[in-house]
Amino acid sequence: MAQDATDTPSAPGPVVRRATIKDVAEMAAVSRSTASRALTGRGYVAEGVRSRVLAAAEKLGYVPDATARHLKQQVSLSIGVLVSDLRNSFYAELAAGAGRASREHGYSMMLADDGGLVDDEAGAAEAFVALRVAGVVVTPVSRAVTDYLRRHGIPAVEVDRQFAPDECDAVVVDNRAAARRVTEQLTGLGHRRIALFIDETDWTTGRDRYWGYRAALDAAGIQEDPSYVVSSGWDIETAYNAALRLLDTASRPTAVFAANNVLAEGVWRAAAQVKLDIPGDVSVVSFDDVPWMSMVTPGVTAVAQDAATLGSTAVDRLLRRISAPAEPPAVDVIPVDIIQRGSVAPPRGT
Amino acid sequence: MAQDATDTPSAPGPVVRRATIKDVAEMAAVSRSTASRALTGRGYVAEGVRSRVLAAAEKLGYVPDATARHLKQQVSLSIGVLVSDLRNSFYAELAAGAGRASREHGYSMMLADDGGLVDDEAGAAEAFVALRVAGVVVTPVSRAVTDYLRRHGIPAVEVDRQFAPDECDAVVVDNRAAARRVTEQLTGLGHRRIALFIDETDWTTGRDRYWGYRAALDAAGIQEDPSYVVSSGWDIETAYNAALRLLDTASRPTAVFAANNVLAEGVWRAAAQVKLDIPGDVSVVSFDDVPWMSMVTPGVTAVAQDAATLGSTAVDRLLRRISAPAEPPAVDVIPVDIIQRGSVAPPRGT
DNA sequence: CGCCGATGTGACATCGTTCCCACACGCCAT
DNA sequence: ATGGCGTGTGGGAACGATGTCACATCGGCG
């Protein structure tokens, strides 16, 4: 009972104490200031002293504490990247591109994934503020993120989706033009009943892709049939069920434009389920080229966004913003390709 | 010439000065210490004072600086995650799982991607040390990472591949048993000429999967034919070319086991190229289930590792290690599923 | 009346780094 | 001699948050 753990500390204590600049300085028999100058290369240091300090640092395995440096300098070398869903290869590629670009410029990447939820998005943004990242690249799901970040003085770049066009840098593709081109390919082949599967039609990418689709229909003199515009949200299951219903009717469309890769997957599975031949019974085109589209037979004709380039360009833009905070907001538009594969043909009977 | 920028500072200066705890304290008319107690909930604070402080913090949009807190407390709330290739959906899922688990425990995730290169792996590890992360989850490509991290007192968990079995926690699957089961399925159907496509056969996952394959052959009384074991590295192109050569011969195998999803893709493309019917001419099984395998026709029978669970389990284990540094290293083995699809059939003529 | 514990609060040192400044030399020009 | 410069070094104050410690106040009890 009287025995007290504090009398005989059984734990061996901190086995490794991380070397600090003080340890380096002592080993090199100089002051902390001189050691710092030798290591950072700022200010005068005699050549002999410099090499002594460097040798000591090497010997001790000294790695400067980035958090302490940040605290002192009020400059961070991390950037935050916030995407909707890492499991979607579009976002994974985007993150990979952002990570590569960050590293090339000496930054580390803090990555978060908000599952497309506004609440999680806000939580991630707060974590980024707490960590005092140098800036944030985000595929936003609301306007709130960039507003919040701006209020805290953290520059942000919107990628893919754009909610604050006039106040925030952005990196996007020309969704409208691409959607129009790919839809015109269908009208050009004689399709008149063209369905659009889309997440929603009011915001950013969804709105623009919808407009592009409409523009192509208008140009071909086709009246829009609202029952062919399916807003089926963000998950495969919903798209699959909606596609099942639509494709299993007499008045089914002769072509389907899926406005992103998730919806395309739902459509593809549904078509397989009801045993429709692609492209014989129905042509399919997609926005977002992901790996499976080139693996299936026939391959899926798709608008290929270079997601990695979106990510790396966003980081480049962010770093430019950091070095020139006062410039007016800029938007980079990344070109897209339409990859022709076998999923498109003229409608039957033409 | 005599004009001096410091006389008339033209820049508007820091437009937003981030609120610090000092600002909060002043607004609430208390000392920094009291404000800290009120905000962290440690120590005595009168109820009235507490609410005054909280109101001030709210009003100022105060977000505590995680780097400063870390510096003082010498405890970090970030964990590092290092994967080989974010573009590979296996790693992307793993990262997503790790990110989710981190966030659930209040940690942020620093993510890096080393492209499978030992040099980049070392660079990323150094960045993690500099940032003083609480721990690291890594899909290692060499033993060096975990050694390096240990030397700096940072706990690490190896996932997927395991290089330091006795010194480091790990989260893996039973590669050998899974490879054996899936190969036995082929021998059970009467296949005798079974090719193995594999990255390499000397280390960790490659070695274990190779052993599993061998064990299944041995059990079926099949002599291994070295020309059927193709070590084709880590890229699709190489695997594709190797598969082309192997499949386009008279003595081609009747079944192929691809030991990861990249190799499976190469094999799949090659089979399509030489117009082999799957499973009629050749059966195909894969290690790693990725999205395209369920999209193609026939679907690819595959060993499905739950990558997200690998990632989240690794984070759980890491956090347990952080709270109990002295315990002996532990290994979690995550169960796998074999997903039966249509790519497997008995060899022709049986 | 003096002492106690319970309840609150503020001063100050600290974490690891940087960097401003003071200072110390040696050398040259006044 | 004195001043000034170029070169080199160390002292010490930040950065923002935390936590130890001393102290202040109050009510109650011996």
C-alpha cells in the first residue's frame, strides 16, 4: 500500500529523445543561433563551423521540427486537399496529381475525404484551419467551405465543381462544351430519344452538363422529354434502379448520356441486367473516363477529364495565389478528350 | 531615392489577423491561462467566466493552432499514411479506410504516395518525421522506412506488405492460403497448365502468393513448369506483353492466376487482343478485386481483399500502439473472400 | 481569531525554431 | 587614436498554447 510507483519508475523512460537543434549546437560547440544559420543557410557562418554543425546534425539524425518552424515563421509547408470520395477513381487520380505537385514544390499533403457530405466538409475545413495549412484544394459540395476558409485567411482553390466563381480561384473543365459535343455525336448519328442521367441539374457541373445536353438537343431540333432526364443522385444503386425502369419500357431511349462515372456504372449494369445490346439496342456515352470503361466490351465512349492534371494544376494555382494574394481570382480550364470506343452506333432502323 | 517603403507602407497589411487565445482572453477580460482552461475544460473556471470566454471565442472565430499545441504538448494529432500508388484502387480504398478511421479518432491524415520507389518512400518518411506525426501507416517497399521511423521514435504499422515481421505491427491478409484456395479451385476443375503472373517471388506478398500457388500444384501432383511463372514487375504494359507471348502459343496455359489487379488487367487485355474466349479457352482468376472485374463479361473470379478494412484496421492498431508502446508487435490478419464470377470453367475437353 | 480547504485566477516558464540585435574581432582609412 | 566596415558569433525575444505554481478570496470550524 505504501509502495509508490513514482519511487521506483519501472518504465525505462523515453528511450529515444529526439535530437533538437540545441543538441546539435552543443555537439558542435556553438550556439543555437549559429547552428540554425548553418543548417538553414541564412546569415554568416564560417566554413569550418558550418561543416562541424552539419556533421553533428548528421550524426544525431537531426530532422528539424516542422511544427516549431511553422510556429515561428508563421508559414506552413502543408497544403490541404479535400475530395468527395477517394474510392471514386476520379477523385483518387485528382488527389494523386495534387500530391505529386505538392511534393514537387516541397509541400506535404493533408488529405481528407468528405463523402460528399456538407457536415464532413465543414469538419475537414476546420481541421485544415487548426493545422494552419498554407492553402486548400477542394472539390466543394457547398459554398460554405471556401467562405469559411477565406474568413480564416486561408487561400483555397475549387476544382471540378465551382461554387464561388468570383471570389475564388478554380480549376475546371468546360463541362458544357464537352457535354454538348458528346451529345451532338449522338444526334449526329440520328438518335432522337436520348436520355440523360445526372446527379442534379442546378449546380456547377450538373447544371453545365445539363445545359450542354440541352444545347445539343436544341441544335438538332429535338424537343426535350423530361422523362428522359433522370436526376438520380450520387449512388450507383439509385442510378441502377432508375436505369432499369427506363430501359425496360417500349419507349426506351436509343441512347444514354451518363453525366459521371458512377451513373455510367449504374446504367451499364442495368443494361446488362435487361440484356440490352450495346450499342445495338442502346448507345452509351459517359462523362469521366475510368478504368473499367476500357476493359468492358464494347468499350464506353467517354469524355476523359485528366483528373491528375486537374489536381496538379489546382496546386500550382494555389501556390501562385499564396505568393500573390492580391491578384484577382483566376480560372484554369483544362481541356478534355472524347475517347471513342465501341458503345456508340446509329439507332436501329437507320 | 530617399523615399523609403517603410515610411509609407503601401500594402494594406494583414487584412485578417487570425485570432489567438490572447485575443479571446482580452475580449473576455481574463488572462490567457483562464481562457485556456475555459476552452480546454481542464482546471477550475467559474461558470460565468467560462461562458464569457466561449462567447468571445465564438465571436472571434477562434480556432486553436494545432501546431502550437503540438509543440507545447509534444503530442501530435496527425498520422501519416504512405501508399504505393493512389491511382490503383486497392491503395485508394486503403487510404480511404485509413482516413475515415483517423478522423473518427480525431486525427488528421497526411497522405503521400511513393510510386513504389524506395527513394520517394524515404523522402516521404522524412517529411513525416519533420511533421512529427503521431504514427505512420505504410505499404512498404523496403525495410528502410520502418527502421528509419523507429530510429526517430515514430510508431509504424505495415499494411499489405510486411518487411519487419518481428519488430513492427502489421495488418495483412493470409496471402498464401488465399492463393492456394484460388489455385486449388483451378486444379479441382482439372486444370494442369496453370500460369502465374506475379510481380516478384522473393518478398512478402509475392513470395506468399507464389507459395500458395505452389502448394496447390503440389497437392494436385502437378510439376511446376517455370515457363508458366511470369515475374512481370509492376506495370500493365509488361504484363500485357508477357501475356501476349504466353497466350499466343500452342502450349498456352488453360488457366491464369494473376497475383494482383495490375497484372490481371494486362492478362485480360492480352486475352482480348488474341481473341481468346474466357473462360472457354482460358480461365482467369485474380488477386485483388477491383471495380472493372465486376463490370466485364464474364466477371473475373477474384480474391477480394477489403482494402478499406486493411486501412482502418491499420490505423486502429497504430493508435493502440501509441497508447501502449511497450507491448510486443502484433499482426492482424484480415479475412478475404473469393468472389466467384464467370471467368472460371473446366479446361476444354474435360 | 486564526486556520483550513475549496474554489478561482493570473504570472510565468516552456516546447523547438528562427532571427533581430548587440557585440567582438581584424583591417583599413582617416 | 578613432571610426567604419566586413565578417562572424551568441543572447534572447518571439511564435501560440498549456500547465505549474503561487496567490486571492470566501465560508466554516475549532
